[in-house]
Amino acid sequence: MARYLETDVLIIGAGGAGMYAAIAAATAGGEVLLLDKSVIGRSGATIMAQMTVAAAIGEEEPDDWRFHLNDTIAAGRGLVDEPLARILCQSAPERIWQMEEWGIGWARSGNHITQAHAPGHDRNRCVYVDFLSTGPATSRTLRNQCRRHDNIRRISDLTITDLVVRNGRADGAVGLYLETGEPVTIAAKTTIIATGGLTSLYQRNSASANMGGDGFALGLRAGAALIDMEFVQFFPIGHLAPRLIGMDPIMWDPFRYKLGGRLLNGEMEEFTQNYGTAEDGKYVITRDTATYAIYREVEAGRGSPHGGAWLSFEHISEADLRAAFGPVIDRLADNGIDLTKMPIEVSPIAHYHMGGLRVDQTMATDVANLFAAGEAVGGANGANRLSGNAITEAFVFGELAGRSAAEAAANTSLPDVRDAAGPYLAVIEEAGGRPEPDGGTSPTAAIADLQSILQRDVGPFRTGDGLTGALAAIAELAAELPLMATGGAMAFNQQLADWLALRNMLEVARTIATAALARTESRGAHQREDHPGLDEAWTCNQIIRRDNSESGGGITLSRAAVRRLPGPEGAP
């Protein structure tokens, strides 16, 4: 017998976007149930972020949200959902000041908030706490605000396996409480998906372990549309070696653009000049070119020992390093890294996903009473995300989704989903009932196999043959999924948790590869080696839906015109 819960607003995922949504919904008077498959407020991407947040607050120099919008649209290479991007940029300053009021402690220069000039922006626009603590400070501030609301109920270690949908309307969800193995049914007037992105589908990534695209699979099975799934952003100089504990693997970006850093191949030679960009010790190469150059050097047998490139700051004095990054230098020393005496190894890693659930300007999907927030939302970044917009998305889209969901809940009666939940609960019961067979692939091993497939064939550079092979390999794993053992037990069962995660990961991996195979051009974060140029005929979004018909049994892919603002916003 499943435990039965009821709420006005159900929020799946408790990172930055989920917590902001909970605060907004609770402030609007709704009863909120905030869930996470890990620990509330201590998992996901936000708490790992150590960099900056983009917002046109104009503290360092005159600025306006329309300048921010122009830069966001330019970064998106013609595919940005402009109404969503307008909301993002126009609302960002209000969220920054609200977080300041809540005590986040943005870095200050004298009597004003400090703003940094991040790549892709036309001026100093990005705020931060410090170069180590922006994400942790964000999570701490939002956790503290959640605790102030008696109408926010928080539950950790609860994996949502499916949304309960009746007559095209989301009426709640079913899931598994991992600690006890107890199934849970939740009746909700409205539901928000705030589960983040999908980058842990790749072997090398900057994500927490639970960023496997759960929300995209939940939404897709429920009937929601996905957009721009082919656009996975790879960060070219993610940390590879030596081991780095408790620090963001993409932390080398500010070091490079602030101080300069030499990219060297395995022969300790600079190489970017061989790919069209001579850096001369300065941070001038674009992310896509740097990624391409590193991959090519590794393929040619000139990579670093762990399969990347060397990044050297040995030409920078300790005094200059400390002046620029202060306590970061001590944290690196604790990890055995002395930048004045040794290079470190870097490699392109999956960092962010531009695609996601397609929403309108209230964050509503096309399934009634189902909303999305944060990185789970697709479209606002087009083909490539502007630096600094990720946490901004969590703030802005989280607040708006929470407010919209609470307003919708106020006009919705509480559903009873006891009977409707039966088929969804059966999936959990069947998955947890298979003892270990002799041989066969375990869910844990299959996840590693899937990560290898995507890293190899659906990574920064793709070909039609590679993508076709990836889809075949994904299909083979999907065919094995119903037979994979989960150990039989329900409580504290990691194999069962991995089986449920793999079920979603396979669904989402197929959407990425399908969309990437169809887009026969290179644009933004999507690079096809067999179609290297940008094709204006592809200035469109790709929409994916689940085909649940007996003859379908898969997904459908279609093109849609990019949503534009009615007239040019322009600068003020």
C-alpha cells in the first residue's frame, strides 16, 4: 500500500530553481510539497556553481536589461525564444536585489555591488559572492528562506518515477522513498518540474550525479513537448587531473580570462595557433574552437596523460595569482596544486543543456497544470548559453513558475489519484522484484555504458554515422532494461535506484541523438563534422514529443518557427 500525500503545488527538484519556486508559491498562499531524490537544497547544479550571475543592475557602469537581452540573443545563434529571454533579462535585477535583501552577500566594491565582465557580455554585468562560493551561498540563502515558510513541506530521498496524467492534465505523481523502499502517491493541483539538466549522461561532466535528465523524461512521458534537445554545451577547459576535491571543475575559466593561461599539448607546446587562433598567453580563443583544438590534439596522440591538454600558469607570479584569487590559491594548495610550479590537465566536459521542456511565458508546459523551472526549461538560450545566465534562470524562472503554479492551484480542485496511480505504481513494483540473475548487465554498469556512448558519439563533435550508431546502441540498452536485475529488495537498494535513473536516461539520450542526427548543420553548441557550416534553412527549433500510439512506440520530431518578439527591442 502506497503512502498517499496531498498538496496544492508539487515541486520536483530542490536546487536553486525548485527552492525559489517553493518560496514564491508559498508566498502566494499555496501549500507546497518540495521533493528531491537527494537532499533538499544540497544537490543539483546550483550548489556546485562557483562563478557569476548575469543581471543588468548597472552598479559598475550604466546598463539596461535590453543590453543583456541583445547579448543573450547573439549568443543563441538565431534560435533564442525571445519572449522567454526577455523575461529572463528584464526580471533578473529584481531577483538579484531580492537575494541581497535575503542576505546572500554579493561581493561589493565600496558602496555598490561588484560586477565582472564575463565572456559574451558587452560590459561588466555579472555579480558574484566570491569565486568559490556563489553557488553555495545561493543554496544556503534559499534554504533559509524556505525554512521561514510553514506551508513548505520538504522531503528528501524521494525519487519521482512518473507523473499521474488524466485527460491531458497533470494531477500529481508517484515515486519511491529510497530509504524504506515505500512507494508514494501524491495528489497535486499543480506540479513544477525543477530537476535541472542532463549532463551526467556524459562520462566527463561538471554536474552532480543526479543530473540525468529526469525532468525531461517525466515531462515527455506525460505528454509535454521538448525543445532544442541537441544543444549540449561543453566547457573546453574542465578540470581533468590531478584530483580536485570540493571545487568546481570549470573554475579555470576566470583564471584564464583574468590572468591568461597557456594551453599546451602533451609535448608541452602551444597548439591553438594550428587551429586558427594564436593566443600569445591571452584568453582569446572561443569555447568551440578550444574544444575542437583539444580533441584534435588528443586524436593525434599529442594529448596529456589523462587524455586532455595542459593548462599552465607557471609564468604568473604567486603574488599576481593571490592578488587575483586570494583564498582560492590556498584551496588549490590543499589539493596539492601549486600553479607556480605545475600545470594542470583540462578537457572538454559536458556543462549545461540549452534544451528542455517547452513552456509559455508563465512557465506552463502544454500539459495542463504542469510547469517547469530553471535548467529544465528549454528555449531561452537557443543554440548556446550566454555566460552567467544559468543561475539567473534558476532565480527568474523558479520565481515565475512558483507564482504561476500557485495561481493555477487556487482555481483548481484537489484531485483524487488513488485509482489512477495504479499503473504507475506497478512499474516500481515490477522493477523492484527482480533478483540477480547469472550474468547479464546491471543497471549500474549500463549507466556507465550509456555515458561512454554519448561521450564518444553524441559529444562536442558529431557525425551522422556516429549518431546512427549511438541510437542503435541506446536501443539495445533499452531492450535490455526490462530484464536487468535490481536485487529484489526495495529498501536501500542502489541497483533499483540506478534502474529507475537508467529508465529516464535512456529516454532522454534518445531525444538528444535523434535531434542531433536530424540537424544537418553546425550551430552554437551543436557541431556536425559532416555538416560543418551553418545553414539558414535550419534557423528553427526542433520539437520532440512522445508517440504513445500502438504503431508509434517512440518519439516524433518536428520543426517549429523560432518565437520572436513582435518588434526589435533594441538598446535604450
